Amino acid sequence: MPLVSIVDVRKSFGSNEVLKGVSLPVERGDVVAIVGRSGSGKSTLLRCINGLESHDSGTITVDGLEVGGAATDMRVLRRQVGMIFQQFNLFPHLTALGNVMLAPRIVLKMGEREARDIALDMLAKVGLADKRDNYPSQLSGGQQQRVAIARALAMRPMALLCDEITSALDPELINEVLRVVETLASEGMTLMLVTHEMRFARDVGTKLVFMHQGRVHEEGPPKALFAAPQTLELQQFIGASRA
Amino acid sequence: MIYKLQFADLLPYWDVLVRGLAFTILLTLASTLSGVAVGTLGASARTFGPQWLSRLVGAYVELIRNTPFLVQLFFVYFGLPAAGLKLTETQAAFIAMTINLGAYSTEIIRAGIEATPKGVIEAGVSLAMTRLQVLRHVVLKPAFEKVWPALASQIIIVMLGSSVVSQISAEDLTYAANFIQSRNFRAFESYFVVALAYLMLAILARAILRALGSRLFPKA
């Protein structure tokens, strides 16, 4: 059974139907790169998976728990899927360490010491052990995003949802974040990435999903798809992003 | 004829002044703590609470912000006994000031809460926090930081406004001035000294609140 299963999901904002029946299985260890033009529904799809947006119909399950299901405690589900945002969204009043420690402390009810150890491990993993006492305002965008990754990892999730996590970064800071994601992928973390980094999608992704007008327009192994896109829309999209 | 200042005439009443000063300080301190607590709860209820509660708090805020403090004080002290609640002057003064500051600080703190970026709240939710946990651990502190200067100003307004509690014979600083000048007829000197005392208190309070702010919200 797939870790994340999305079946015929629809979602409208007012009269604007953003997702028009999306189905997508994600297996453990998959690195799913979701690409597509703005407005194609990529971010909305991602946000439906942990219930930040509620879908109108269809079903999404994560490790057997149905998103928005009557029997589902969404907080249990959210422990399984971490989310990383375009705008980092660090807690501004806490240091890097404080950001990473908070949820293990208050959600997982860990002791101070245990949470601290885990948080320091995670900060070391993203290469920021030395920035533990810095506040977000004292960190570069790339560093903030790596703290955000450490914060999500400290909850020991089964999957990470990455919503355009490099789009707000200066070009020279993008790679430090992508390297961290690549390491996670190589360690077997299940990842769903909405991204505009085509090269990264091709080299690190195990599956490419091209969304177009609220549907999965084309999907498959990234390298094959990049080499020989089957639909005109994906051809144009790849062509446009090369230019 | 030129009026001759006779500050020495206040000296026999120094203990009245000191007691009044102490009363004003303690009353302000107590009602600041309780008022800001009410404001924090009120602002939380308005922004994170269910709609009925939010509306109720909204009504409270409008009621207090659109009526004079003196009338609120009289209502608590003279009005409530009719409903069976008999209060001492001090209790009435404390309650009226708490209710008053509570309403204003609800609005001030609410502004801070509403200035929280949506994404920061979503980050907390995504980390499986409850709404209450998000409010308490993620939203409130930065909210206080944003509105701290406004809140400090309001606390000082309430402290200065506390002078009207002398109207129900609570023995504060203004009561002391009223009392002294009724005995020695040195109105100018009495009110001058008390005005100076208020000025000093306000300056001191501002400094303390500023120091507290930089302590609570460290930023490098």
C-alpha cells in the first residue's frame, strides 16, 4: 500500500476549481517532483495532504489514515508528514535551536534534554550546529530554510512535503538547501517536492509529476520524461524552463 | 499681592502623601497585571476563539471603550451593591481599572496577534500543534513584542487615570492632595507636588516597561 495515496481529489476555491480529480500514489522512499505552471494546482495538492487545505471530494490517505476522515486525528497524521514552506516560516522569537525543539517538546511531550539532543542532531544534519543560538533574523534565507528542514525532521516524519522551498532564495543560496534535500532523499526519506528546479527534479527525483490545469497531465520517471515528453504541454513547459 | 509659596505647609502631611503614593503604585501594579491578563485572554478569544465568544468579547471592548472611566468606576462602586455586590473602595478601584485596561489591551494585543504571518501559524499547525499550542507558543510572544510600546502607553494612561479613584474615596495620591489642601488650604502646593509625583511615576513606569521589553524580547 502506498504511503501517501491520493485518489480523484477535487478542490475549488469559490468557483475556481483548482484540482480536477487528481490521483497519485506515493510509495515509501519515493522522491516525487511536482512541476507545472503557476496555478496548475501543485501547491494546493501538497497542502491538502496534511490538511492545511481541505479537499472537496476524493480521498487522501497517509499511512492508512484518511485526511479529514471522521476517525482521523489530524494531529496524529501531521506528525507523519513534515512540511517545508517557500517563506521558511520560522518562529521569529525562538533561536534556531528553539525552533527545532518546540514541537518535540510540546507535541511529542519530550523532556527538555531529549528534545535538545534531537534538535542538535538535526541542526548538525543540515550543517547549522554552530548557528543554534541565532535568531531567524540573524540567518540568511538558505540557513533559515535549513533550520526549517531540521525543525520538520525533529518530528521524525515518514514523509516531507516541500512547497517551493527554494523559490524565495537568492540563486547562490539554493544549492545549500538542495544538497540537504538530496541527502534526505539518499537516506530513503519519502519526499514530495513542488519545485521549479528542473535539474534537481531530473537528477534526484524518482518520479516526475507534471500538473496542468488541475490534473496530473503526465507522470513517469524523470529522466525518461525529460528526454521524451509525451504531451505537447510538457514539451513546452520543459522548453520554457530551459530557455 | 504676590502669592507666597509655602511648601513647608505640606510637611506635616508627608505620611498621607507617602501612603497615597504607595496606594497608587500598588493599585497600578495589580490592575496592570490583571488588566493585561484579561487583555491577553480577550484578544486570544477574539482571534482564536469560537464566534460567539469572539462577539461577546467584542461587545465588552466596545462597551468599555465608549464609556467614561469615571462612570465605570461609579457603576462598580455605587451600582453593583444594588445587585448585591458590596465592594470596598480599593476593591472597586481595582476591578474598574482591570476591566478598563482589559478592554483596551484586548484591542492592542489583538492587533499584534492579527499581524502574525499566516505561514508561521501554518508551520505550527503542520508540526501537529493544537490551535491553543500555536497561540501560546508561536503567536503570543511575537504579538506582544509588536505591540509592546502601545501596551506600555496604555498602562501609563491607566495609571494616570487612576487618579479618579479618589472620587470614591480610595486613598490614592490624588486623594492625598485633596485631603491635604482641604486641611492647610495650600491647593497650589498640594496639587503641584502630586502632579510632580505623577510625572515621576510615569517616567519611571515608562523606563521600567522599556527595560522589561528589551528583557522579554531579546534581539541582537
